[in-house]
Amino acid sequence: MIPRNDVSIGNLTHVGMERTENQDYYGYYEPDDDREFDLRGRLIIVCDGMGGHAGGEVASRLAVNTLIETYKKGTDENVLESLRRAIEAANRAIWEEAQKRPELKGMGSTCVSIVLKKGMAYFGHVGDSRCYRLRGDEIKQLTTDHTLGAVGIRGKTEGVLSRAVGIEPHVEVDVTVDHPEVGDIYLLCSDGLSRMTTDDKILEAVRACGSNLDEAARSLIALANAGGGRDNVTTILIRVDAAPASQ
């Protein structure tokens, strides 16, 4: 990932301590053309597939690739609606692929995405992959987990997803917006990180690495694995280094 110099990025994915394959997948899109960049901004995605070895890997890759291709072809300047439609397209792509290939039936994926454009941050997500904002000495979860526990259903199934990409023909996508400040760090991660540690430990690990986001990504992977590493784990950190010239 080599973005323009208004942001810095660190990223890493790991299979974890118990899995034999990595069903997480992530993607990045930033137009080379300045006019196109002004229109679309930069898009970053983390997806966590499910549905067995083949299904989970297919679902997460298909989600990321479809989302990017749909978003980059869009002409609507409403970023939230563009994100929503792109995730809905990913949902259809996964659902339709599963109908054609019985061995993939039931596959799906979580999805958390961010678009940084002209001094704003836009989010679209489904599932329990998360986006955090680290600002100063505070960490804030900006997305809401779509799990049974998050909607008040407790017990053994509380970690079960209540919403995912590709499981049904249609999906409800959450979209929201944030106002970045210079120095903010946005963290996109699969639940292989968030279920293995706490928000405070995430903040502490990132701050201990200073300005080195690659080191911070490695530190978060180590934190997840030290906490049990029961799942694949993916982390992408995006630091806002400067206000955009057009702001």
C-alpha cells in the first residue's frame, strides 16, 4: 500500500495459533488520477470469511474484489450511498456464487470499509469486523457489531453473527461518517483481534510503537496471538498525517 502523503498505513494479516488457513482478506483502492481521486477518495477494506475452508476464503476475496470494482466504477458523489451499493453488490456476488456451487452453500463474510475523501471518513460495514478511532489517549469503536450478543441475546450463541455479507440475497448495510483530525489513527480489524484482547490493550500497543505503523500492526498481531490466537487476525492502521489540500 503506497498512498499519497496525507496518510500513513501499516497492515498485517496472520493465520493465528489454531487455524491452518487464513480466511481474512483485505484490499485497498486509490486512483492514480488526481481528478478521480478527488471524486472517489481512497477505499480500504477488511473482510473475514466464513463457511468452511473453501467457502470462507472464496467469500472474503469475492467481497473485497466486488466492493472495489463496484465502488471505483461509481459516479455518485454521495460516498455513503456508493459504499452501501458496493457492499450490496458484494452480497449479491457471494450469494449468486454459492447458488452455482453447492459446495460453497452458506458461505459469507463480514466487511468493514472506510473511504477517506476530502477531509472526511466514511464507513460501511456488516458483521463483527470493526473500525476503531485512536485519538490522543482515547480509543473509540466506530462500528457496531452485528452479533446476537450486541442485540441483547445472551448465552452460548451471543457471539453468533446476526448479519453477514452473502448469507441471504439481500443485506442491510450500516453506514456512518466521522470527522478526522490530524494525528488520528483508524484501525480496521477482524474479530481475531477484538475477541482476543481489550480496547485498552489495543490502544496501549499502538501508542507504544510511536509513529511506526508497521510495527504497530505486528504488535497487534502478537497481542491477539498471545491472547489465544483462536482465529485469523487482520489489522490495518491508517494515520491522518495532514489535512487534504482541498480542505
